[in-house]
Amino acid sequence: MKKFLIVSAAAFEITPLTERLHRRGHDFTAAECGIGALAAAGKAAELAVAAKDRHVIFIGTAGTFGPFTGTRLCTASRIVWLPTCERLGLGYGIPRGTLHEVGLSPPQNAAVGLAAMTVICSPSISLQAGFTDDLLAVLDPVACVENLELFSCIKPLLASARSVDVVLGITNAVGAGAHDQWKKWHREAAEITAAHVEEKL
């Protein structure tokens, strides 16, 4: 039987899933990376230890840069560190023009069958959804979602775990109304995530 580590920013994101997996007798542990990029970076080493020889499922929520038409699930094909100020052309990274990214292998467990997106990670929730012309040459906004934590802990997880799958519930559009939409839809995202993961495992 495969051993799983389920990682989320906060426990409430996975409560429906852990209840289902307990009933089914799956061998898993759960760990929180904390809310936000800094919290996740601080927990990255601890998560890597917990992930050793386990199959990791990273679960979270995300905002879409495309139209939001209701909660749906996606996975990550690549993860890009792109603070909002850089995305909008109000600052630049070091070295200038560098796109810091991590690619993921095709999913093996919980994320099989989900639409693969580019996950853009930022230190804070973005209130604007624009991209500079330079970025539009290499990123398709419709194929991008925003999540705060994933980039900060993904490399140690990949180095330690047997596999890493990402399951994100899209709960809002990136923009000024993002938090209100997230509050409305995050519980539904947790429920559909739980049903999907249970089916795949």
C-alpha cells in the first residue's frame, strides 16, 4: 500500500478529504505548510523530512487569471515565482528578466486527469491580473492560476518524496474581489477535492 503525505496551507482545506481517507483505511499523514509564501518557506525543511519515501499530495486553492465560472480543479505543470509587482512591470527580479520556475512530472496519483496549469506564486494575494508584454510572450494568462505557498516548498518535497501531485481548487478570479469569492467557494473546493482524490486513490 502506498504511503501518502497530504500537505495543505491550513487543516480546513483538507478536512473533508482526511475524513474520507480515514474511513477508507488509507495510510497517510497530514501536514500544514502555513498560509503564505513565507510560512511555507519556513516549513519546507520539516515537510521534506515528513515526505521522505512517501507520495505527496499538495492541496490548496488558487485564483484564475482567466474567467472564473465556478469552482473546478486543476494541477500544476510548472510553478513560477512571480511577485505581483514584477508581473505588472512595477519591479524586476534578480537577475533582471529571469523567470524562476520548477517543472513537474506528469501526475501519478491524485492529480491524474486534471487540467495542467502554470501556477504563479507571489508573496501576497494579487488585486490586479495584468501581465507585461514580455511575460505575455512566455505565459498564457488563461493557463495560469495564482497560489501563494507552492513555490516556497516544492523543491524540498521533490527532492525527498517518491512522487508529488498537486491538486488545486480554483475558487476565484485574480483581482479586487478575489477574497470575497474565495470565502464563498473555498468550502466547495475542499469538498470536490476530497471526492476527486478519494476516487483516484
